[in-house]
Amino acid sequence: MTTASHQMCVRHAKSIYNARVKGTVPRIAREAVGNAIKYGKLVREPCEECGKVETVEAHHDDYEKPLDVRWLCKHHHNLHHWAVKKARQAATTESSEVRLKSTPSS
């Protein structure tokens, strides 16, 4: 495979990933939760972390399971996403360091 065609494949894979993660699938999951609450199929529960009942939001660990949600207050929902982001950054940094160490020195 040529470099140009490889880069095109990588761009295509990234666009599919972005559409799934940042676009359509999360939107459908959020709409499903909203409709389930509206029609009484799903009931908001207190925050799993602090028990607060105001400003409780549905959190999806897996957008492929739209009604499988965790109930978190706005504060704990933001903390959860911050922790996930930090873990991803640490994993990315760690894998970069491993690649650098495994590259032979000249």
C-alpha cells in the first residue's frame, strides 16, 4: 500500500470513529434517554456518588446501550469525564514513551 493510500485509509477510519463517538450514536442515545424519561420508562435517580437529586444527569458508559445509564449530578459527571480524559492522556503518553524506548538508538 502506498503512503498516500494508507493516509487516505487512516483519515477514513478517523472520520468513521468521529461520526460514531462524537456524532450520531451519542445523539441517538441521548434522545432515547430523553424519550424514556418523558414517557415514564426511565426515572431519574439520585447521584450515585453523593445522593444529590438536583441537577442529575444520565451518563452513558457505552452508547451502544442507550438506556443503560449511570445517574450523576452535574459536578460528579464533570469529574468523571475529567478523570477519563486524564486516564486517556496518561495512556497516550505512556504508549509514546514505550515507542520511544523501543526505537533503536543510532
